[in-house]
Amino acid sequence: MTWLQQLRNWDYGLDGIIAWILNLMEFHIQRAGILGYLGIVVFIVGLGLAFPATRGVTSLIVSGVFRMFFTFIQNLLTLLTADLIKFVGQILLALFHRTRRWVVDLIGRTRRD
């Protein structure tokens, strides 16, 4: 019995509908590859935003995911900036010591005792 026949018989179990959606998702994943996953996520988010009862929860989940993503990016950029500043500092310190040795050698060569 298909899920449409179950609905016509006043059988409102979601097993048939869930199986149909899972089969549809599997088809699109096999057909489109990684873009199939993106399409499924967009479909699920759109389905959650379509109904007023689930709109608030869906918007909280989506905003939480975006907030976590941007926090991760911000932490990553902070660590990369700290490493870059450390690297530039080490280069400047090495150049300072090299210049100091060069000046000491230059003064030693030009001294007239």
C-alpha cells in the first residue's frame, strides 16, 4: 500500500512518507553527488521554514550553525594572525641582531688605534 492509499484510508502514519523522502534523497545523492547533500539541506530548511509551527526552531538552528561557523572562522583567523605576527617578529629580531653584528664589525674595521 502506498502512502497516498494510506492517506485515503485515514491511516496517517508517517512511515510511508518518511520512506518515500529517504528514497528520493538517496536518488538525488547518487545522481548529483555532493550537491545532492546541499539540496537536501536546503529542502529540509525550507520545509522547516514553511510551517509556522517549526519556523522558530528552524531559524534558531540555522542561525546557531551560522554563528558556530563564523566563530570558527574568527578563531582560525585570530590564530593565523598571531602566528604571522610571531613569524614577522622573529624575522625582525634576526635582522636586528644581524645588523648589530654588521655595525660592530664595521666599527672594528674602521677603528684607527
